[in-house]
Amino acid sequence: MIIKSYTVENNIQNLEKYNCLLFYGENNGLIDFFKREIKKKNKDIELETIYQNDIIENKNIILDKIVNRSLFSEKKILLFNEISDKGFETVKEAIIKSNQDNKVYVFSSKLEKKSKLRKFFEGEKKVGIIACYNDNER
């Protein structure tokens, strides 16, 4: 489902409706704002930050982090950073294997309309996609 960035910017609680969101675009300030808000809002939840290079180096370790439950917290937030179509299959698998208690946030730079990542997030009803364009002050 496509979500307008200003609706989430004005009310960060709108993120709670989705277990998985893709933030993409050239507005790095807005993307950083969303990252900070997610981290600030979820201080007491375990946070895993994963970069595309980590996925390329060892896909199995990443999937183990997703599937394994923590002894310290029931919920987990996965932040995938700098993801492109190279990491698409692993991100898709993470979304499928992730349980309802987990949240998955994917951050990417500008994506073409034909991008696998973008097509997946636009086509699925249970996930959201937020474009972060350079059309505002941030």
C-alpha cells in the first residue's frame, strides 16, 4: 500500500498499522528523520540493523537473526539499510519468515519503477511503501 510521507511525518503512529514498510527516495533528511523516530519510539524493543553488504556476505546469518527469538524481548525490529534489488530476495524472505511481533523497515535510495523491491511493496496489501522525495524542507 502506498502511503504519503507527510501523513506519517505528521503522525508517526501511522507506522503502527504495518508490520513492514519500505522508505525510499533521494530525500536522505526525511529518511533519517523516520529512522530516528522509529528508534526513539521503540527504545525498549530489540533492534537489528542490517546492511546490504551483510546480506551479500552471509545470507544465512541474517535469516537466523530474523527467525530466532530473543531471550530478552518478545518483539524485534529489523532495519534493513541501503537495500537495492541485490538484497531483494533476502528482504522478501525476512518479511515472509518474520512473525507478527516483529517489524521490518527497509530503507533504500531512489528506486526505478521497474525495481523488484518497489514492485513487491506496491503490490502487497499487508506492507507499506513511503516515497521520500525532495519536495519539502527536509
